[in-house]
Amino acid sequence: MKLLISRTYNKNETLGYGVVLDGSTKIFEFNTIELPLFVVPMKINSPMIDCIPEGTYDVTNIFSTTKGKCFQIHSVPNRTHVLIHKGNYVAGKKIDSQGCILVGDHFEDLNNDGNIDVHGSDETLKKLLSILPMKFQLIII
């Protein structure tokens, strides 16, 4: 199994469409949200500033003392502790990510601050944890 995320870059956030694939068969579809892509000299791929770069990554199922059951993305250039976890906000008054991928079932401005958020994060993460193996590949395009 593998996880594929295709993204759209906006000013305040990076929106993604995720799909779990077993071979070429779609098992589950969901949405992702990340920090925006800032292309500033000397600040490319910065934690707490950027989304993670496009590429292929190894991922493992872990228990985080701060995020609970989630997934850790390995070998992200110049970063450590990059996770796929539950959360709703990457811009505005409240932020749930410092460079990780948040998952959900659809996009919505949950707190009426004019920024896009992801809804249904807890349920979506639980579903991903139930269907993905302990180790898999993530492909971000």
C-alpha cells in the first residue's frame, strides 16, 4: 500500500487530495492541509514556515507523546519529527501544525477567520490508522 497526495498551493495554506492505494485500487480518499509554500531565499523548506517538499518518503505508524497515534514521515530534508496527525488549522488565529500534514474529510472555514481549514480530522486519521500498514510510502506531487 502507498499514500499519494496531490497539492494546490495557496497564499495561506497548501491544500491536498490524498488517496490510499493498494496497487492501482483506491482504498480511501481524504483531504490534507499544510503550511503554505514560501519561496524565500535561504528559507526553503523551513520548519514552522513551509509545507514539506514534493517527493517520496518512507512513513511509519507511531505513538507521539504530544499527538497520540499518528504517522512519522522520514528523511524530510533539513527536518525532524514531521508527522501526519489530526488538526484543523494552519493559518489565522489558531495553528495546529508546525510543518506537519493535517488530514480531514473536507475543507471549510471552521472558525470564520477567512482561512481554509480541514474538517473531520479525528475520524479521518482513525480511518488511515486502521487501513495503512505499519510502514508504507508517501508520494507527494
